[in-house]
Amino acid sequence: MKLKNVSKFHICGLNQEKLLNELCTNFTLFEIERVSKNDTFFECSYFDHKKIQKIIKSHRVKIESVSHSGVVPKVMQTLSSYGLMLAILVCGVLYFFQNQYVVQYQVLGTENLSKSEIVSFVKGEFSSKKSEIDTTQIENALIDHFARISFVSCIIKGQTLVLNIKEKLLPTQMYGEFPPLMAQKDGKVTKIELVSGTLRVKVGDIVRKGDVLVEPYTLDASGQLKKVEAKAEILAEVYFEGTAEHYETFVQTFRTGEKRVQSEVLLFGLSIYNFQQEVPFQRYETETEFQNLSKNLFLPFKMKKTMFYELAQETIVSKFEDVEDETVAKAKADAEQKMDSGGEVVDEFYTVRHIGGVTFVNYCIVMEESLCEQPS
Amino acid sequence: MFNFLNEIKQNLKIPQGLDLNGFNLINIAGNLLYVEGHLGLVTLSKQQISFKVRKGVIIVDGEDMILNELSDTTLKICGKIRKVEQI
């Protein structure tokens, strides 16, 4: 877009030189181009175009076209677009009116109080017109009306009334309903560092999981009971036990590798075809599997396959002394499985018991661990 | 205000009795003709532009000529200027 404000005329008529001579006595003309005997284009300042138009008309020369370029013509054109101007005006008026009112309420920081209750209270008690809203009044009214509110701040941001609320703490939340400190596992207490509360165990005591270690209160000099948080660091030797058994004689059952298959085709659970091989085995175990023969649901044919595996038994005799290391390792692995990740291994040992041809190996790992998890 | 043409008129040794006040005409590279003191257009076309001056008419012949500017006393012609003639 040209910045210079220019009007371009296209005139058509005879004796244009005379017209141009008259025009140029009062105005400066630019880019005068005669394209044919009767057609001429010329430019002039936008601010002169109306006077020039008048003079041209008085000479009875036809104006074919007048076009304008530059900033001022564009502005004038916009201003003369009444529809657009009306729309801008209406929008401006609407914006002005609706901008005077609060249209949205935002409540922040509530946990127990109902936001809708607060909003309906504010809507009911106060005007939504911004000029009539006193935020201090709203704050005071909310504190007076809602006993659970300890602090409230109110601001108007745009067309939103923002209420930032801090609720009062309940006595139980303030002073706490403290739980006692309980043992999380079995063990023998080795070290106690009491922070607060009343101890229920001493070093050397054997405790079971769930036993109370520290009570959440203390007794002052006057014998008054005062609730406090039970807090202590209690270490204990914790035992992790694993077992393994060994039988001097036992019967082992195993598959020989022989098998028979029986097949059956089912439709809606009803057998419509079957193929059954004879099972000659004395001992066997079975496995059954179902297979869909069709993918549609109209005729859901299914194949039921039953496999018969032949079994054989063997009596195995072994001495414990031959497999002692292996059995102890099994018991140790069992104990290690039960261990927690933390803690330090203090000791480990195992015991062997023989009862009627069966040998029991108990493997014990002793670790020093914290007996209780501290409340956060 | 400094006027280049007036300076020339004053500084050149011009014979006595010559009238130098009618009009001024400057042809720049054959593509632009600047005229001071015209008294009105006579003809206007792409090939010929003529205008009145004191004691005569100036005829400018050329190609694709346009009247770049036209005011009360001055005019500028742009285009290929072949000939400038006073009659």
C-alpha cells in the first residue's frame, strides 16, 4: 500500500488539453498519460480530488474511474463503512457495559468447605457490579458467615472475583490423634533411642510383629497424661528363617513319555464327534485343551483334546550326609528370600533335626534392623 | 532561494539586448525534460507534447512520453525525447 495519498483519474472526452491547463493553474497533476485520443490518466493529491472532479464535470468530460491510494483514503473508506462502524460501536458499548460486572467466581484453597456454597453466598449478599463491590466487606462477611474460614482474601481480576480461602484446622489436626509406634517385624531389641512418647520395651526384649513399642503420650510431674507423637529409633536383631526337608526314602513319580490323545468336537457344549484312542496305561495323568475351530459366532465349533500321559514310579533312597550341603543351601536360599533389603547381617547359623527318616534343616539369618517405620 | 538557472544567467557573458526571461528548458539525458515558464499545453500524446511559451510554442517529439508533472508554471516530461523544437 502506497503511503502517499493519491487519487488517480481516468477521463474520457475531447479537448483535454484545455481541461488540463485549467486544472494545473490551481493543482499540480502527476503522471499524465494519454493512452488514446480520448483517454487520459492522471494523478493528483487525494485532498484535491473532489475539487478536480467538480472542474472536470463542469467541462463535460466523462470521468471513467477514480481510484485512491494511501493511508488517508483507506481510513476514510473504513470510516465511511457504516456497517463496520456500527458493529464496532455496538461491540464497544456491549464491552463497556458487561465489563462493569463480575461474571465469574473462582474459589481457591477449600478442602472441606463447598465452593458452590461460598459462591452462592457471595452472589446472594453482594452485587455483581464491580463499582459496588467492596472486597474487604466480602472478606469480613465470609469470615463471619463461615466458621471454618480462618483467612480469606478477595480480589477482582478482570471479570472474575477470586476468593482465596484458608480453612481453620480442626483440633484433631492441630494436636493430632497420634498412633502408637508398633513393631513391623519379629526380633530382639538391641538399641533404643527415644525421641518422644512412653517406651513399652527395653533392650533384650523379644517382640513380635504388631507389639506396641512406644505409646503416644507422656506423663508429666503431676501425673497428667499428655498426648505426644510416638517417635523412637529402635533397632533389633531380626531373624529370618528358611527350612528345607530331606527324605531318606521317597517315591518319585515321572512321565515315561508315552501318551494317548482323545479328541472331541463340541458345539454349544454338546459333543457332535469324538475320536477316542484306548488308554492302556495303569497310571496316567491328563491334560485337556480347547481350541476354536471356527472364527464366527454363529457356529462356534470347538475341539476338545485330552492327552493321557503314562506315569511311572521309582523309589529313591539317599543319605542326608550325601546331600547335606545342598539341603543347607536350599534352606539358606529360603531364608534369604524372606529378608528385607536394608539392615546388616549380624549372624547366621543352621540346625538339623532327624525325625523318622526325615531330616529338617532350619537356616537362620540374624540382621540388625529398625523395628519400626517412623511416621512422616 | 538559490536558483541554478538564474546563477547561469548572471554569470555568463551574454550579449546585451537578449531576452532571457521567457522560459527555461532542461533536457536531462534525453529522458527527462524540465520546463519552467510554460503557458499551457497545446497537444498531448505519447509521441508529441507541445506547449505554449512566451513568444512561441515548444514541440517535443519522442516515444512513450508521459507528462510526469504539470503545475501552473512548470512541467516535466518523461520518456524517450527525440527532438525539442521551438516555433
